[in-house]
Amino acid sequence: MNWGHRFKELITRNWREKLISLLLAFLFWFMIKAQDVRHTPPYFSPPPVPVAPAARL
């Protein structure tokens, strides 16, 4: 058995499963990349803004 035949058999055997796994890997990469770009708010809230008292007349 020569290398060309073995390489072709390696590529063509279970090609549907290989194509599905490649598609899933791309989708997972895309979802992780989209989450990385998104700016999520921090888990803590910012400190409250002090309110000035109302002026008396």
C-alpha cells in the first residue's frame, strides 16, 4: 500500500463525521470570538453618585 492511497483513504474515510466536526469547531470558535468582542458589564455596580441638597429660597 503506497502513501498516496493511504492519505486518500485517511481523508475520505468517515468524511461526513469529519465535516460535521469541522463545522462544530468553527461554530464554537465563532461563538467564543463573539463573546470576546462583546463588552459585558462588570459584576459589581458603580458607586452611587452623590446628590446635592436642594437650594432653599
